[in-house]
Amino acid sequence: MYDLKAKIEEIRELISIYKESCFNKNEQAVCDDIIKPLLNTLGWKSNPDYIVPKECSDDGKYPDYTLKKNKKAVLILEAKKMSTNVTEDKVISQIAQYCYNQSTSFGIMTNGETWLLFETFQRVKTDRIVWSINILTDSIEKSMNLLGTLNYENIESLELRTKMNKTLDQLWQNLKSDKGLFIKPISDLLKSHIKISNPDLTYQDEEIENFASSKIDELFSKDNYSIKPSNIQTRSLSSSGKSFEIIITPSMITHNCIYFSKKELDSFPSPGTEITIYFNNDHVTAKTTLKNPTHIYKLSKFWLKHPDVRPDDKIRLTIIKKFEEYRIDVI
């Protein structure tokens, strides 16, 4: 699994640098630089006994890759350029048809950044998407856990692993709906540690429970951002300006670059404009690139000053445009 972690980290860096210039426009580059190297890391060797490119079906249509084990097709993989939204119905219907044609239980749709696992014979249509991850914005641990289910050696257990992951996820969602279940055990744990490490300190039970409750709220809030970043809503921080929010990962920043999508391009400054980034009462000024205002470089020294930002944390940035003054608040 260490190799998988290293490969995901490598791919994240590639995407952060070359997404706009290459991967958004070139499907073959996505296949050669992201998909095939990742499949190789998962044990799928680059030979026809494992990965069959463009294997034609009876109706003359073919997926990009058919993954085989013991000469039997076990996974269908359809690739897209990175600018394609692989969660759209018309795109998903394509992988569905390929899976039906070859009677494979599962298929993968990916643009290199977003990976989607499709379950062919699930009765309920809305449940056919087993999982969807973004290897750039989701945590490395989450990406390793889900992509690891596609490992060649254990591919026969994919259905079982899928059921196990669904069960854990559903149980977690049920637990999160009642945070009161966490307060007492965490409060009791805090009390026992206080007695051992700081016996001279006296707390009221209500103080500890309120503290535990606030920390649980923080954990749930962070969890919600990492699981459903698309649900972050735009909010206006200035009545005279325009703002929006996105999620990024500091691992991109430590590689010296912040990359933003062009989703809100009209809110971005022109190339070469200075932007101020604020974090923990500290700030740094940087410029957008001349070629593309969605890229900001030369930030690694700034983030090295903040070791409390862990590599797999999520950071919410609010980009504010007000009278041609641009500011990024890292919250």
C-alpha cells in the first residue's frame, strides 16, 4: 500500500501542475500519465493478459480498457479527458452499456482526477454508483482505501469489499445523526486523563461535556467538507464585491502551487495581479501567473511556517473581489 500512497501523491502533483495545459484537453495523456501508472501500481500489468485496450464488443463499440484476470473480463474502464464531468448521466450510461455488453459486475469511469465505481446489476438505479472519489481533493487515505479495492490480487472480493464499505459508511452516517452518542464516552475519557496528568485541576462535568460537544462539532464539520465538498455553498462576504468558496489540500500548496478551476473565472483577477493570502493572522502576497490567472506559485515557504496544517487537511478558501482588489481568506 505504500507504493499506492506514493503513486497517488505523484499523480496529485501532476494534476496540480498540468491539468489546464494538458489533462483537460488530452484524453491520451490522462491514460498514459495517470490511469495506466495507477493500474500498474494496483497490480494490473501492461500486457494483454491483464489490460486490453480498445477491445471491440459485438455491437462495434468498445471501452478504453478491459481488465482481465485468468482470461476473463472482470472490470471495464472508460477514460475521459479531465474537463469531462464523469458523474453526468450520459457519461455514466456509457460505462453501464459497456458493462452490460460484457456481463461484468463492475465498471470504472474516470477522467484521471475523479474515479467512479459502477455496479452493473444493482437493482436500484440510484445505488449503482458504489463510490466516487477525487484523488486531488479527497484525503489520500480515502483514495487509498477505495482504489485499493481494485487491486488485481483481490479483485474477486470486490463485491464483498463494496458491501463492507457501504455498511461502514451507513453506520457512520447513522452515528453522526446523533452526536450525543459521542459526548459521554469522550467526556469520560477526558476526565480519566485529567485525573492522571493534572490531578490538581478541577472541572465541572458540564464544562467537560460542553468542550467535548464543541470538538465533536468541529470533527463532524471537517468530515462533511471532505466527504461532500460540492455541497459547500457560495456566500457573500462583501455587499459590494463577489466571492466564492472552494476546497483545496495543503499537499498541493507544499508543492509550491495553488490551482483553482475555471468554474468562477469571472471572479479571478487578470494575469500577473497580486493576491494576498491570509492564514492564522499571517499573510503573504503572491501573483497569478501571466499565462493562467488560476495558478498561484511560490507559496511553499509561507506554508512551511504553519506546520499545524497537516498534509491531508482540507482548507476552505474564500476569494473576494472588491473594487479590483483581490483577497484569499484561508479559514
